[in-house]
Amino acid sequence: TFLIGLAYLDGIDVEVNRERGIELITEAGDAGLIEAVKKLVEIYDLGIGTNIDHLKTIYWLKKLINLNAKRILDRKGKDVDFDEIVDYINSVLRMGVKYYDVSNYEEAVKNYLDIIDFSKKFRIYLGLNSDIFASAAYNNLGIIEREAGHGNEANSYYLKAISMREKILRKHPDVIVCDLMSSYINAAIYYNSACLFKSSLRMLEKA
């Protein structure tokens, strides 16, 4: 059902019928096929064959997060699959972005705090990726708090992200340099708005 849905969506060996394609992919997603659920997140998040729909994206992301969590929990800590953990964290990160898009900051914050907690629990499997994911969560928490008008809290999260990303930079500049620059600039914006111009300049010079 999922593959036939993809065929209709993309016009593979059949005439393009996006409405029918999404209908079939939805049927497969409702049945719990994780590949179909991932595709539905993409469809509604990017507007593939339909309009962008934040609420439907959130609906399917919730299902994806639950399916990913179930896969991990079913293993009961034995033979945990690295890719499954990364899929789970990425889906929660994406959910945080969608909650931010609809201005539901409270739920967005919960998602990012969950990532930090999860990254710590599964550090043995994630290694350095644990800090990469946690630093992304801290940076995004800063963005949310800034949007909510909580400048001091925002900067506290930015500084946590910077501290983690500076440590990662020493070993893996290729994977973190752009993210670290972003954190420096976020902190500079806060300092500038608080009229702490020397601190703002220092962060911009680091960037």
C-alpha cells in the first residue's frame, strides 16, 4: 500500500494522482508502518502534493516519536541500534521546531528538555553525538526563551550550548563549526539588546 502510494505521488509507472497517493500512504501510516509515517511528516512539513500543514505535521511526528520510542524500549537496553536512537532524537528535535512554528513554546521547551535527558541516558551508545544533540537542544531553548521575551534565560541556554560546542570543536570542527558560530551570534544579539556592547562584540569576534 505504501509503495503504491509513492508511485501515485511521484508518477512512477502510473499517472500522477497525489490525492490518491497521500490517501494510500496515510493508510499505511495509520497501520504503523514507520517509513509511511516518516513520509507523511515530510509531505505535510514541506507541502509535497498538498498544502503545508503544521498541525498534521505535528500529528504524524507524534506517531513517529512513539514508534521510534517503542522500538528502543522493546530492546530493553540490549543491542540498542544507534540509527534508531538518532532517528528518535531527530524526530523530537523536529517536533520542537514545529511547536515553535505554531508558537506553542511550552511544548517546544518540553521536547528539547526531553532530548537533553535522553542524550544523557543513552550517552554510552551515542558517544560524542550525545553532546551534539544536547547542544542543539540548548541552543533552540535559547531561541524559544528569546522569542518569549525571557532574555536572561535565553542567554543562559546559549552559553550552555557554546560551552558544549567549544569542547566538540577541539575534536570535530567539521561537524560543529557552523553551529558554534550560530550560538556565538545568538549570544551577541542578546548582549546587544541588553546594551552589553563589549560582550556582544566579543561574541561577534569569536564568530
